[in-house]
Amino acid sequence: MYKVILRKDRRIKRKLKIRSKILGTSKKPRLSVFRSLRYTYAQLIDDSKGKTIVDISNSIKKYHDGKNKSQAAYELGKLIAEKALKKGIIEAVFDRNGYRYHGRIKRLAEGAKEGGLKV
């Protein structure tokens, strides 16, 4: 018998390994990224309280219209950095959520850095 290892299962294993090493606080929250087939999502999370500080779920569709996915991810990175700076957050720990640091994930991090957030 062959054991089937799904791609999603490998990503979840990587995600758990990464999450065991990083932790977000109120001063330096975790910038968590999720990538679906259509959109890219990001949020800043304070793990000590278990609360989301900043998210960009409401404005995602507007930023994806007329752009490719990596361009939209770059714009979303700039947007989340802008919202974080308004709340007084300067630094964040980047949580790539088990995805490779490549493509949309990399562009979102670059957008957040250009927006003024230290990632």
C-alpha cells in the first residue's frame, strides 16, 4: 500500500512548525497571511490576548479588481501597514502560514515594508 501525502497536509505541518517558534504580542503582533485561489488575506494578531488587532478582509475585492494576484497582494501589504501605523504598531512578526516565501506572500511582505511596517 502507498501512503498518500497531500500537499495541504505538508503545508499544515510546516505551518505548525513555524507557529511553534513565533509569537505575536501587543507591541509586535504577528502578521498572518492566508492565500486562497482567488484572494490574499492578512491580519495582525496579538497572541497573548488572542485577538485580531488589524485585518483587511472588507476591502479585499476592491484591491483585486483589474490587477493580477501579486499586484493586489502588494497593495494589500501597503494597506495593512497603513492601518497598523494608525493604531501605533511599528513592528510585526511575519507568519507566512506554511506557504513558501515566494510570489504573493513575498509581494505582501514587500508592500508592508514599503508602507512603513518593520517586518
